[in-house]
Amino acid sequence: MSETGPRITEDDADSDSRDLGHIYRDEAPWLVRFFRRQLGNTEDAQDMTQETMLRYMRAPPTTRITTPQAYLRRIATNLLRNRFEHSSTKLAQHSVPLLEGLDIHTDFDQHRELASREELAEWEAILKQLSPRTLEVFLLSRVDGFTYKEIAGRLGITTFGVNKHMVKAIAHIDRSRRGK
């Protein structure tokens, strides 16, 4: 293919340049490999190869294609571009922001509700066994997302003290969950 693309000239239809059987045998294997590399899927690659050949055949009969390989490659490239543009638009149309998804009504599941309540009660019992200061440090870190340095400044203790409380809390939780 030249820098300017395939050469297409207006002329009487040239049956040799349009011999689809010959062109298909010569070009289809390359097209399938090209599409498979781009799409990662043999079935889609074969479908896209068929579509490329179909579009090649749809060229106006008065158009003489002097370089069929280049014309097929241009069609293949355009098909891929269209597919990727269409896919990204389709994905955007089906995407739902996380907060909107929370409003979706689901059927009430008593078993799931009961299991969730039991698990919550277990966690509350485990956390109630921690000293108030250790619990506060743990919640500031794991629930509120503060860094150890921020917690130290907020509670007026050292970063080492925050670390000591976190080690206590995590060890206690680990023992409690393993003993379950």
C-alpha cells in the first residue's frame, strides 16, 4: 500500500481485478490473522474477514481497483476503527455510575439479611473487647482512612503508640476470627 492508499480508478469493470475467488484465497488468511491479532478472537476475525470481502464486492462496478490488497487492507482498518468506536459508545451507554446502581430495587432476601446481622453482631462483639483507645485508633485508621501520623496528631500520641494500638487490634481480631 502506498502512502496515499489504494489506487482506484474509474474504468470499465475489470473482471480479473474482481475475481473474488482468487482474491479471497490470496488475502483471506492474511485478513484473518490481522483481525485475530487485533481482536484476540478467531470467530470475530472470520466474521470481520467476511465483512471485508463483502464490502470489497460492493465497490461500484465502474470502479477499477488496481491494487486489491491495499483496498482490502484499507477496508479492514476502517472496519476495526468503526468497531472500536462503536464498542466504546456502547459501553458508555450501558455504564451506570455507582451511586445510581445503589437505587436499584432488589427482592428482600431474609437469609442474606439474617447472615449480615449475625456477622455484624460478631464484629461488634470482637471490637467491644478492645480498650477504648485501641478501638478509637483502629476505627480512625480502618474506617476513616487516616494515616498513622494523622491519628497521632489527632489523639496527641506518638506514631509508635498508634502502631502499638493497631498491632494489638489486629492481633485481637485475628485471634477472635480464627477461634470462630
